[in-house]
Amino acid sequence: MGESTKITVESTDKLQNSMKVAFATKDLETVNAHFGGAKEFVVYDVSREGFSLNGVIKTDTSEMTGDDKTDFKVKALDGVNIMYCESIGGTAAAKVIRGGISPMKVQEPKAIEEVLGELVSMLNSNPPPWIKKIIHAETVEDPRLARWAAE
């Protein structure tokens, strides 16, 4: 059977209104793994103030078959808000979404630190409503609010 190991990093730095972001990786530095084939997910807490390493989730599904692999990985990523990967199949993406995780694909392998920088930048500008919901930020200047109120 598959095994999951969570390696948690102890930190005194608590980021306010942070979200947990996981990255499917082969080297702990790059988003370069397919969701189904990923043996490691590095997890960061990300907020407007920056990011900090939360831990590493090691998954071994080599002895599992079919849907069991996906179900196992979704369960191992419990508590993660966003998961970046190089690719993910449609059925797996649906299961990830049902697990409360937003899957994000990168076009080509990308440095995790670069993605983290982009996330912090986006959080400090005008993040989309689904991100605001994750970090418990109020939507103040969304032009759609007036339209929705009129309906």
C-alpha cells in the first residue's frame, strides 16, 4: 500500500490570513511533476507579508492502481488551498477540486520561489474573489458587486 509522510517545519513566524500552497516537485525547488506521478509536494504558507516553508508531503503510490492513487494524494494534501503541478488529468482535477483544493498547471517547469513571488505580488494587488475567500479578505473594489446588487 502507499505511504504518506508529512514533514512539518516548526516556525515561530505565523503569517496572517495565509493560504497553504503545495507544489508537485521532483527536486523540492521546481514545479516539475505531474500530479499523479508526484512523490513529493512541498507546502508553503503564503500571505501578503510573504511566504514560509510549511513542510513536505511525501507520497508513494507506486503499488496502488487507478483511482486509489488520486484519492490517496487528495487525502494527503488535506488542508492545502492551492496545488501547482506540471499537469493533471481531468478526473484527477475534479477529485482535487472536490477535496477543496484549487489545481493550477504551469506551462513548463518553473522555480517554486518564482511562483511564490508571483502569488505574494498578486495578493498585494487585486486578487480574484476565490483567493480573497481563502485569505479572508474583503472584496472592496470589484466592479461586479454593483451589477450583482442590481440583479
